[in-house]
Amino acid sequence: MRTIKILLSAVFAILLQTANAAVVFDNGETRGPQIGRFNSGLHTMYEDFTLSSNQTITGINWGQHDQPVTYASTTISLFNALPSAGSEITSFTAVATRTANTTGVLFGNYSGFDYSITGLSINLLAGTYYFGIHNNVTGGNTTWDETVPWPQTIRGRWQTTNPPFAGNFYSSEDSAFQIIGNGDSNNVPEPGSLAMLALGLAGIGHQRRKKVKVA
């Protein structure tokens, strides 16, 4: 029985983290002709997003146009107000999944890429947040893609050479990204997942009874 309880707790924890992952904020996709803003080398770019309910953030997707660089990792920083030393919630470095896309070549030799970081677990209350993206690369520069200005939150984006401070504000530009999360109100496993869980537990119980009989 103790084994079943442990397994039950573990399975439910996994289901709560993965069953209802969804886009909780969408700032749009890469537009065509755009202004390139570096987010590598000396530069970091900042954007903002708004959550209408409490969320556990599990991932970030965004679009880039990059020179032929050697990619190492991405540093993400998160803030509860305009970026500064006093508003930072967390900062971490992760290796993003980086996939070439078909958005075409811009600025001569900047090719399009889709970036994705998954496996996060950041609990946030409803509200507006700011986050920074800095790509750690060699051999060239990377730029965070521009999108059509997005009405759901603050119009504009920031670029700095002095993180964590926000730096220059570009009021007519917005960046392409999506925030992935599990809403508090959605943390209920789907019926199919529960059915599989029930079958698994039934199998465990059956095996335990067989062992008792043999003994």
C-alpha cells in the first residue's frame, strides 16, 4: 500500500505539470521587414507580458534572426517591475532548442530561427511582468524578432548594455514570443490520463495479490 501511495503521488505530480500546458500569453509571430535589435554580445533585450490568472510558467518560445553564430545558451531574467536591480525575481541560463525556420534571410546574412526553453517551474501571480533575453554566442550577432505591436500589454521593448537596467525604450516595436504555463484553475488531469493511472494502479494491485498468493 505504501508503494502505491508513493507512485500515486509521483504520477499526479507529473500530470499536474504536463497535462494542461498551454500558451498563456502570446505576443505575436515574426513579421516580415523589421528593425533588428541585438540580444547578444553587449546587448540584452527586455519585453513585458501580462497574466490574467495565477500561473506556473513552464516554458518560453520566441523568434530570432541570427548571423551564422555558434550558439551556447540563453540567459533569461524575470522582473516584477521595469527591469532594475531591485525588481529582479530570478535569473537563469539554459540551453534553448534552436530550429531554423522559413521566415527568410534579413539584413544580408541573418537567418530565421525558432527558440524554445521548456522544463521551467516558475510560480507567478496574475499581473504584469518583464523579462530579458540574452543569447550567449560566438562568431556574430543575434536579434530578437519584431512583431506587429501588441495591444494586450505595454507597447514597446527595451535594449540595454547595462543589465539588469532596462536601457533604451523603443515605443513603436514589439517582440515575437509566447509564454507557456499551467493555470492554477486548470491543474486537473484529463479523463484519459486518469483512466491510464487507474489501469496502472490496478495492475500494481494485481501483481501484489499474486505475490501474496505465491508466498
